[in-house]
Amino acid sequence: MDVGLGHFLVLSLIVFMIGFLGMVLNRHNLISILMSLELMLLAVNMNLVAIDAYLQHLDGQIMVFFVLAASAAEAAVGLAIFVMLYQSYSEINTEKFSQLSG
């Protein structure tokens, strides 16, 4: 049995939905929100590479580098915010952060 484009798209959909459900259902823990966002970006990268391999172009693989750069920046900024909030509140429960809304 050959692995085709449809298999990769279904796998990407499953990974994206796991990340989406993790973000929607578990909004209390900041680390799990960041991990869910990373899963969603991973699913996007998987789609780009699979479609790119199917169409025999390099455009999707070039876009993957931009998504990876944005993902690395998001992780660095998110973890810096996490450390600052943990130092201020001594916990990572996002419900406590409603005071930050102004």
C-alpha cells in the first residue's frame, strides 16, 4: 500500500485537531496552551511539505522555514512572559491573569 497525499493530510488534520482541542479544553495552564499552539503549527508544516512534495515545487518547503522561525520566536516570547508571570504570581493558572487586562 502506497502512502499518498491523503494520508498525510489526514494525519495533519488529526495533529491539528489535537492541538486545537488542547487549546480550547485546557485554557488554565499556560504551558499546555503553548504546546497546543506548537502542535497546530506542526500540522501546518506537515501540510506544506506534503502538498509541496505532491506538486514537485519548493515553495512549501521555503514557507516551512518561515513558520519554524515564527514558531521559535513565539516560543521564546511565550516562555519569557511565562517566567515573568510566574515570578509575579507564583503560579501559572491563567485565570489569575485577568487582572492584567487593564
